Amino acid sequence: MAEGLITPEVKVGLGASRNVAGSGTAAAAPQRSPEPHVERAVSRGVNWLLSAQSQQGYWWGELEADTTLESDYLLYLHVLGQAQSPKAAKLAKYIRDRQLPDGGWNIFYGGPSELNATVKAWVGLRLAGDAATAPHLERAKRKIHELGGLEATNSYVRFYLAMLGGIDRSMVPAIPPELLLLPSWLPVNLYEMSSWTRAIVVPLAIVYANNPGWRFPEGLTVDELFKKPGAKAPSLLWDRRIISWKNVFLALDRMAKLYERSPWKPLRKIALKRAQRWMYDRLERSEGLGTILPAMMNSIFALLSEGREANDPLLMREIDYLARYEIEGKGTVRVQPCISPLWDTAIAMVSLEEAGVDPAHPSLLAAARWLVDNQILGPGDWQVKNRKGQPGGWAFEFRNDHYPDVDDTAFVLMALARVADPDGARLLGSIRSGLAWLVSMQNSDGGWGAFDHENNQKLLNYIPFADHNAMLDPSTADVTARALECLGQVGWPTTHPVLQRAHAFLRRDQTAEGSWFGRWGVNYVYGTSGVLRAMEAAGLASTPEAKRGMEWLRSVQNADGGFGESIFSYADPSCKGKGKSTASQTAWGLIGLLAAGDENDPAAVRAADWLVSHQNEDGSWDENEFTGTGFPCVFYLKYHLYRISFPVYALARYDNLRKGRRKSASIQVPATELQASNGRRG
């Protein structure tokens, strides 16, 4: 486990007494005004956060996901020749411990069995040595058949199985490296795909071309997982309509497979070299390709497929980066999908600042300097479609210089703008360049995506390998809200064209009942809270759409005063705003309600009371639920610091409003000043 990661085990090691997750939350207190207790709750939360800061100045909480990560890791260890290692045994135990009573595995806490997760778990456990006839795998096989069989899995599951000879390559969409030769003027090219899709697909294209001939162990087959032997994958079946984008891309897929079988591939050598160069370039100035587990793992597969030996320096470095995502438990190993120190640090700082920690406090200064040191001032993929912007953003992870993102950058800027650093000139310069990058990433529709500019070519969703539901990175309400909030915090007026375009986007994106969709957090509670907070910061809290958003929040508040929303809301609109109250979602609900500036709103009082009464003695809150989103309907996340940072912020803000204290950014960078600065730099 890397130094600095805050996990439940580490937190106990700090000497704090806490309720173990799963042992039950604190009993809800009777309904009452929380005012006498809020200040104490904020103080305890602040102490928890300060004690969790690393010596280097950052915060870093565990990022948890489902068992598909551990299952894929077992397949990865098999390719490395380590499937029977002690580490593999610990991964297998972690997977077995999370099997559901019906035989399957889910993709979020409390969720139902899911096909892809269950197939991956079955394969991973078989690679670890479990017998196919073992009762737990027999139950898993029955559940796989019930859910549609192996043939109904997504393309990436099938790609890994084909890579190891488990199924025929005809069941897998073609991913040839010739994709990288498509010119930028075509509506389908590499940079019309989202950043994470590029990072996943390019190394897979190298593996696809090299076809390394890896195989499952003797006696391991996956044939029994098919519901109907010989069935084709539904995603590769022709659309009933003769003319459709799906059929166009399926026809192209057939042509690519014919080309693959041909002994004459005139473009293969140059395409493969371009794919390799693309990957090698992005392995530099980063701690793993895209610093997300699938891309990092695929890059290692690509390097191995080129015939690199185990002692190859580049291969060893990438294997070491991926190993840092492992976390040792009690007889188990679990794996993080990525790491979030920049994100965790920015949120913790803003929470502490709202809670009244001195702007010159050593903890805030250390964090600010660490953030400034990690600002990205070099080139990245975002420049392909944003030719006017200059570097200045921040990434999500420790080092991922090719992929700064808008959400992190906006949160970091809000954190830095409240710090009183004696080295003010460096801090102000960092903020100015960050703001300039942020503004340059605004899309023509007025909104912002996460990592890319104008990444909204919807027809790419019909590509056969687009079934991970994240082919694009278009403008979303939650990221747009973060950028709008940031600009409002540093003094940009509502009348500025950048803010007006953002406001117009949010008006258009509001749902009929008044909520906003949450792309990166669960779900409408997250999206609506973020938009309302942004509108307050930008001077738009009294607009009709803001009032409708607040009314929607009040309408979905739980009877116990908290807020909660199930992940089911991504697939079922009737679940919007409905779910068990959680600490992070209650904090989001309270933050949204407070955007009206009415701290005496009974709904806000009840939400604050819920947070106060559910706090543990050590200043933390318990939360089992996943309230973060990777890819809607496909992949979800649990940020282990969300349950602390957001409640501290929400209660501190509530307390400040009740006492007439208005917290604002101490560093203001008006639009005119930024434009003048950019003019001088240009």
C-alpha cells in the first residue's frame, strides 16, 4: 500500500476510535434544532481531516469499486505467470467473500448480480485454482445462464477471453491499430473518443495486431458459460433496420476482420508503429497510461505482446505503477481502479476553509504548495481539439500530465483562492494560468466536459466496442456547475459571456421536474446540489430554474431528514432522489438547500440534524453505499473521504449562515484581469 493512503485500517492506526463499517450507524437523534451541536460536529470533523493529512501535504482516500478489478487482476497475473502466487490467493479470497447468495457478483453495494462481474469472477477464480465443480462456481454458472450467458457480456470481457484463446476472435469487435490512421476530418477518429476510451483502446489495438497467442491453463475452458453454445454476441447482430449506424459500423467491423485474416496488410506496419509511439509518449510524464487500471493493465499486455522480457525497464516500471493500486486487507488483496489525491486534497481544503481554519494554517499552506507543485504546465491530449488554450490544469492522480480535467481544476482553484500564502505571487500565477485553461475548455454549447473539448460525436456510440457507456465526454451539468462556481468565487460577474453561456446550458439541461443529472456522482441529488451551489456563487440563486431545483430537493428529502439516492436511478427514472439516507448525499442535499441563503429552511435544519446525529465520536461518518460514478449503468465508485469532507463542508456552511458569516475567496481574479494577463503572456 502506497504511503499516504487513508484506509479504515490506517485511520484506526492513527489512534482514532470509530465504528467499523458495517456494524451499524449511530442512532438517529429525535428531531430538534441542531444549532447547539453543529459547531461541535464541525470541530470534530475538522480534527479528523487534519489528522488524516499526509506529511507531504495531500489527502488521499481509498477509491473502491466492484470485484471486476480483482477478477481482471487475476487474469493479468496469469499472463505474468503468477496466477498461483500468494497475491493471487488473496485476490481470490476477496472475490469469494463478496459472492451474493444467488451465486452472482454485483457492481455496487446492495446491487443485484450483474453478468459481466459474475463472468469475470468465475474466470478469475478458475485461474486462481478453484474447480469448476466447486459449489460456489456451480452457483455462479447458473446465475450467468440466468443473466444471458457469456455471449451477452460486453466487448471488453470477450476481448480478454479471446486474448487467452477462450473464445474465437470472431466474437470480439475488431480493434485494429489502423484506427490511429483515420484523419481528423473524419467524424470517426481517435480524438473523437473520450480520453479514457483512447487509453483503453490503443494498447488493445497493439495486442489485437500482435495476437500473442497466450492461453488459459490446460483444462480451463469457458464453453460452459454460454447459455446457447455457438450463440453470437447480441452487440454483433445486425439491426433489423437495413440502414442504421449500428449496421454501418458492423459492416466496417466485418471488413476489418477480413483485412485481419488477409496475409497482405499494407498499412499494418505504419499503423502499429503509430499506436506504439502514441502509447510510449503517454507512458512518459505519467504514472501509468491514463492512470486508470484498465488502460495501465492493457499497456502492460501491449508491452508483453511485443516480446519484452520480464527485466525490461519500461515493463518493470509499468508493473510497479500498477502494483501501487493494491491494498492489503486481512488475508485479502483488493485493487483500486485509479487514485484520487488531487481531488481528495482540493475537497478537504475547501471543507476546512469553510470550517474556519486559518487561511495561513500550516496544513492549508502545505496542501496549497503541494497542489501548485502538481499543476500541469506541459502538453496533453486536450490540445488536439483546443488549440487556443495554454496548459495550466490539474489531474486527478499524482502524475497524469497528459490528462488534466475540468472538475479537478475548478475544485483546486477554489481551494487555492482561500489560502493566505506568504508566497502570494507564485500562488496567484498558478491560479491565473489555471483559470485561463479552465475557460479555454468551455464547449460551444456553453458547458464543460471532464477531460476533452467538444467531445460529443454521438454516432461513435454505435461502434461495436462502445458498450462501456463512456465513448464520449460531452458537456455535463455537474462539471459545468463546478466551473461556474469557480468563476463566481473568484469574482467573475453574472453578465460575463462565459457565465451567460454556462447558465444557458444549465437551463437547457434541467429536467422537467427541476433536477439535474449527475454524471460523476449519484445522481440527481449530486447534480442538483452542484448546480444550485454554482448558481449561488454566480449570483443566480434567485432564478426560476434555481427555485425549481430547490423545490425538487425538498420534495425528495427522506422522512428522517437525510438525502439518499440509489444507483438504480441511472436506469430507472422513477428512482430519482430515492434511497437510504447517506452522509455524502445528505451533505449534497444540504449544500443545495443552503444555496437559497435561507439557513432557517426547515428542510435544511432537518438535513443538518441528520448529519449531526449520525456523526461518530471520532468526527467521521459511516457510509457503505457507492455514491461516485465512473460510467453510468456500468461502473460505480466509493470515495472513502466523501463521507467526511462533504458533511464537514455542509455543516460548516450551515453554521456560518446561521451566524451571519459569509465565507468567500480571498483571492479575486476578475475576468478583465485574467484577459490582460493572458494578453501580456501572449
